[in-house]
Amino acid sequence: MNLEFKRLDPRVGNDWPLPEVSTPGSAGVDLRACLDQTVTLQPGETKLIGTGIAIHLKDPGLCAMILPRSGLGHRGLVLGNLVGLIDSDYQGELKISAWNRGSKPETIEPGDRIAQLIITPVVKPNFVEVDDFDVSERGEGGFGHTGTH
């Protein structure tokens, strides 16, 4: 899939690699912190960090999602909004809401890989009102109704 992007900062592709899939099996593309200086997030602190790029999906049947990187999340650096949703018609800079949910300060250096971007299909529902649903095995069973084992 070809994805149009704009380089908003000249360091992207020069000081830091252009976004790309790292391995044939990778689902996500690493996004880098486009910073002028090191940022330290104290426990509980959030900061909006630019990536230096913008994308345009164009296709309303697609969206992009910004997700945390596993290793950073294990340490405590996750996304403040948990998942960033990028609509197909958005053309602004991709930004990362970095949140330190850990108990120690987390340092982010310019160019660090701090999140990942995936592209996924979108199914848009057409809501049809009904009086009742066909009965399913689960029915109205809610959180935890199937147990833990």
C-alpha cells in the first residue's frame, strides 16, 4: 500500500530514518519523537510530542491507529489517550500523547521511537433499529460472566 506523507521537519529522513516497516512480519511502523531537546516525563506526567510527519490516507475505508511500543509500555511509557485514531481525511502532523504511568521518570531523546502506527480497515455501521435480537448463547452476559479459567 502506498501512503502519502509529508515531511514536516527536515531531520526526518536525514537525522532519523523515514518511517518504514522494520521486518516483513511487522504490523506497525515506528514513530519517532521530533524534539529539539531531551524531555523527561515525571511519573503521572503527559506531554504531546510531534513526529515531524503528516499522512493522508484518503480512503474512507481505512484509518490509522497510533499504539504504544511494547517495551516502553512495560517500563511505563504509554499513550495518554491509550490509542490514537487518525481519520482518513486528517492531514495534520501525527502527534503522540506520551504518558508516564510508571513510578520513575522516563526520558525521551530526539529521534527516539516512542509509538507505532498501523493502518486498518474501517467498517461503518448503518444502525437498524429492532425490537429484539435473535437469541445468542451469551445474551446479555457482561464483564467477567464467563469466569477466569
